[in-house]
Amino acid sequence: MLRMSLLGFVAAALLSPAPAPAATPGLRVQLGEWNVVPSRGAVAPGPVRLTVENLGRLPHELEIVATPSWGERLPIRDGRAVGRIAARPVVVGPGQTRAVHVTLMPGFYLLVDNGRGRYALGTEVPLLVAG
């Protein structure tokens, strides 16, 4: 009897469909001439589908920069924020949308529109990566 039920359990496990893979969490960021607007302020560590939408009339460049604490300001050199970039910059032209996959480790970050001179005018928003 035990042998039959064990055999049935193994057969059921082998024949049942595999669980669907978990969807990659997404983060949408809208860029305008003077603002950075994320769809949320925190994401879980690991792979993230980043969708960047340019609502402005000028090209924009989104960078994800690691910071030691929440909302910490970055130094500026040649009109651009300087720091440890966590993912390749995403450049989007006027009216364009680009989607990329990034992998983020736990910590504090700034989402920065790092076109020359924009960071000094406040084009950044903090992002928390925790789970």
C-alpha cells in the first residue's frame, strides 16, 4: 500500500505542470525637462524591468546611482552628477520610451536625469532597493 501511494505521488509530481516563472518586477520612470517621476519609490533586489519614458522636448539620460544613505546628494563635475552608477545609462529622445533590464543590489539609489546641468536643478529622486 505504501509503495503504491509513493508511486502515485512521484507520478503526480512528474506529470503536474511546472510552476510559472515569477514575472520580473517593473519600474516605470517618466522624464520631463525638469523632473524624474518613478512609478514607485522602492523595488525588491534582483532583476528589474526598467521602462523609461521621455515626456519632454529634449533628450534625457536616466542614471541609477548608488548612495550611502537615503536621498544623499551627489558631487557635481562638469555639470553632471558623479557617483557609482548601478546600471548603464538609458538615453531616450523626445517622445520615446525604452525598456531595459537591470539588476539592483539592496541599498539606496538616486534616479538621476544626468544631462548637463539638470542634476543641479533637482532632476533626481531617491529609490530604495530592499526586500
